[in-house]
Amino acid sequence: MMKDIATPVRTRAILEKYGFSFKKSLGQNFLIEPNILTRIVDHAEVSEKTGVIEIGPGIGALTEQLARRAKKVVAFEIDQRLLPILKETLSPYDNITVIHQDVLEANLQETIATHFHDCEEIMVVANLPYYVTTPIIMKLLEEKLPLKGIVVMLQKEVADRISANPSTKDYGSLSIAVQYYTEAKTVMTVPKTVFVPQPNVDSAIIRLLVRNEPIVHVEDEKFFFEIVRASFAQRRKTLLNNLVHYLPNGKELKPLIEETLEKIMIDGRRRGESLSIEEFAKVSDALSQVVD
Ligand code: SAM
């Protein structure tokens, strides 16, 4: 078995050889603890039938662990300087494709069709660049890709928000957006010491298993998310006040909104944070009948 990339000694040697300097603006915090990488791959349950999309391979620490167990790995890396390094570090593996592209601009449907037609399942596995965690996760979910799941390292604070329950301080539109599409669970918290350079915040590994169908059926998905966003616009305000202030035409529609909430027996004096996803669906379906 090859020596792991992700040991402090080998990582330092690779970085020195190429004179590589970290770019904070690209969220470059590399993992130097092989045990953590093994845990990530374990939680993703990667096997010889899995096609894996990795975001931000860095110098290939997680990529090689994935390649040892997966059928194929496609890794998107934005930083041109890492390409020659990856070429060398990943040369022992023939099941990895590195694509030099900002993942937010990638056509992932096409990537999947091109690379994973012979895989039985597709997982996204990554140590995410923290400056774009939420846009990346939302892209993966909103594009309705045929994914089994997503297992990623991210800021602990974001993991807490994603897996939060109603009536807690962390519960908000991100919790609802992610739980709508997936079953979300924080599987592990991770100390700063396993990264170089060490990030300023604590980290966690989260596992999102994509549901066959969203957790609730809504008549109009776009409107559902508008309702959710409006309801959390000012956390201290009541549901009714937020809807009136933050829905387009909300002010004119106030009597109609009040009447509709009454009809479905949801008290407008409650705060948005107390509503379950099912209740938001009820509000959204009822209001979509009356609001244009
Ligand atoms: N996977 C490596 C590891 O665990 O050591 C590196 C993880 S590091 C937290 C994030 C990586 O994502 C960096 O290599 C960075 O250059 C890359 N990156 C940042 N923004 C990106 C983007 N928009 N698209 C693709 N890669 C990105």
C-alpha cells in the first residue's frame, strides 16, 4: 500500500517541493490526519459500485482514500496551482479524473452522465471550502442530481443549522431547505488540529441522505421556499408580521393572509422558528391559492 498523502510529514514534503502557499480566499485547509479521512469514507459507505464527486481535492489527501474504495472519482479543483501536484500525487490511481473548474459553474448532470454510467450509486464526498459551503450544498440539492447522498466536512456551526429542529436557535431556512431534500445527520465533530493551516472555527462531518421524494409535498416549490425565507426574515417578528412585510404585496394582502392562517388553524402570532416543515407546507399551499 502506498504511503498516505495525508500525514503531516508527507503533506509538508509535497507543499515544500512545489513551493505551495495556501490561499485563505479559496478555503484551503488541508487534512493531515488519515484517521479522519477514513471516517469520512466510512460514513459515505463508498464501495466498488460507487461513483464519487469530490469538491476541492487540494493535494489529493481525501481523493486517494476515495479512489482506493470507489469505482470512480471525479474531483473539481478551482486552483490551477494544484493541478501539477495532483498529477503527481494521484498518479498511482487510474480511476480518478480531476477537472479544473469552479464547482459552482460545473454542469454536474453532464459530469454524471459522462463519468458514472457504469456506477450503481453516486455520492458527493468532500472537505468543503468553507467560504462557499451553503451555495455548494444548495446547488447539489436544487439541481436534483441522482445522488444517493452527500458526506462533507464543514463548519460545525453550519452543520448545527442544517440538522436543527424547530424551536431551537439554529433552526432556519437552511435547516428546512436541506431537510426538505435529505435526511440530515451530523456524524462527527472534528478538532481544528487535523488541518493545515488550522481554521478559525470548529468543524463537523455531516451526512445527507437524499430522499426519494421531498419530506413534504407542496403545490409550488418556489413559493414554499419564499414563504420559508419570509417567515425567518426577522426572527423576533411573528409569522404574520414577517409574511406581511416580506412577501411581495404582503401589505395589501394582510387581511387575506390573516384569514388564510386562521382557516388552516395556524396562529399568526407564532414565530416562524416554531413551525415544522409540514406546517410550512400547509401555509404555503393555502396561501398559494390566494396570493398571486
Ligand atoms: N480535499 C483537500 C483536503 O481535505 O485536504 C482540500 C480541502 S480544502 C478545505 C478545499 C479545497 O477546495 C481547496 O483545494 C480549494 O482550492 C478548493 N476550492 C475552493 N473553492 C472551490 C470551488 N468553488 N470549486 C472547486 N474547488 C474549490
